[in-house]
Amino acid sequence: MPAVSSPPNSSDAATRDARPLLVAPDSFKGTLRASAVAAAIGRGLERAGLAPPDLMPVADGGEGTQEVVLLALGGQTTAAPARDPLGRTLTAGFALLEQGAGAIVEVAAASGLPLVAQDERDAERASSHGTGDLIAAAAREGAETILVAAGGSATTDGGAGALEAIAEHGGLRGARLIVLCDARIPFEDAAAVFAPQKGADPEMVMRLEQRLADLAASWERDPRGVPLTGAAGGLAGGLWAHHDADLVLGSRFILELLGARERMLAARALIIGEGRLDATTLEGKIVGEIATDARQNGVPCHAIVGQDALDLFGRRILDIQTVTEAGTLGALEDAAAALALSGVL
């Protein structure tokens, strides 16, 4: 898209609604952080002569959740030794929040799919042990509440590896776990829904389903049939069954944490963004949730995304006014400037 640099004329600026725009993108998975996307869109809007927008980068329990929570609550990053999905030692990061009273651990930091090369992916072998290492490290630091961002895992072990690691490190030391789930599915569906993208063929999926069933049957608290327990290959269910973890939909937790509804009601329009806008956007992903909130509150919604693969029916459900594709920071800035100059905002 060509760069747009000239601001709107003064009469347009004088009559424009004085309320700010709310810019609330998710990360563009694997390429751009949510905060970088929000900043680029903000630069484009200001370049076109608009007032600085309200920037609200978001996440739903997957990639980038730690950064979003840190921006909202404050805190500091730290790291601890952990094991990757295939048992190799690495140093993985987590964050301490609110002077150490809380912490956040991203499952992807030690148990994430990107840690395993394409030709190494083995959904049966992959373990969540490293996530347990990080949860235990946060507990040792004195965190009373530990948020576990359960998205982007390479594992389908029902959390067995994480439970083993937590026990090896001496338990949770009284810490409360809150799992931010990026999927609503129950424990028994974790293999069928997500294991294929983690390297499982149909026969392996069947074996994984049986393994999850055997685990669930062996625990005093059975996670089968409970919504959200299938997140992160069943890790959410394992932590729920053994440590009474609270399971929450990550998107809703983050939106409440950020005061999204109040900020939306104070805005004249919303701009969302994600790497790919498609049918899964309607299934609990945070940009779909915030777009739905905008529709319900009469706030116009626009999208700037890496790829638009959402059909017209889905777009009508979310009531998205315009969709623009832009996959780099420069293109995002140009797209935002062009949107501002179009007069639709």
C-alpha cells in the first residue's frame, strides 16, 4: 500500500468526534508482537493528523500474554532452568508481578511448539515438564498467585510432565494457580483437536486419546467433560485435577484486566488486528471477543490484519466495518494512515 503522509483538512479535523480511537491488536503469531503492532497502527493514525489513540495490545493466553500482563500490572522478567518438550535443558523466562506477589508463566516458554524443529515434532514424546519447572520456580520466588498462560504448546501429555516437575521441586508452596486457557475444549478432545498440528498422525491421535483417558481415570478428580481442561494438550486439566487450578478463558481475563469495556465505551471506534482473520477468530480468540463486545456496545470496529480469510458471514457476525491486509510494521502504519484519511473513522 502506498505511503500516505498528508493530513486531513482543518474542517474535517474540526468536525471529527473528539473521543480517541481504541487500538487493540493481538500479536501476529510468530512475526510481530502485539505491542509493536499497536504502536505501528498508532503512528499511522497520528501521521494522518489524528490525535494519539488509546493503545491496548491484547493476548488470550497464547503468545505475548506475559508482555500484555506486564504492561498492565508492572513487574520484572526473570528466568530459570527448565526442559524443552524433548527434555533438553534450556533457560526459560517468566515474570514476577506486583513486587513478587504474583507471577506469570507462559507454557510456550519451555513447552512451546516453536522450540521443536519441524522434523523433530513428536506429539507422544513431547512433555510439559519444563512448564512445571517454571511454575515451581515462580513458587520458590514467593509468588502467591501464578498465572499460567496455556497456549502454543507442543505437548499432549495431559500435564503429566508438569505435575511430575512440580512434585520434584517440592510442590507449589501454597501458591494458587490460574490457568489462562486459549481454547474451551474439554480434556478428552485435546488430542483430536490439536495433536495433528503437533506432529501426530491419525494412529498417534488415537493412542494419545487413550493415554489421556487412562490419566483421567487414574486421578481422583476427573477432568473429562469439563470446559477448558483441554487447553495446552490437557495441561489445564492436569493442573485442575491435581492442584485445584482455576481455569478461565484467557481472552476474557485479559479484557477485564485491561479495563477493555470502559476504554471501548470511551472510544469512537475500535481497530483490531491479528496475523490471520479466519473462522477461528469466532471461537474465543481475543480479537473476536473484543469485536463482539464492540458490536454489542454500538462501537464501530475496523480490522488491520496480516491475512484476511474470514468469509462475509463471519464478518457480519462480528460486524467489522472494514478489513485491511498489512503484514509488516511499515505496511501497518501505512494502512492505519490510509484508514484515517478515508474518513471512516
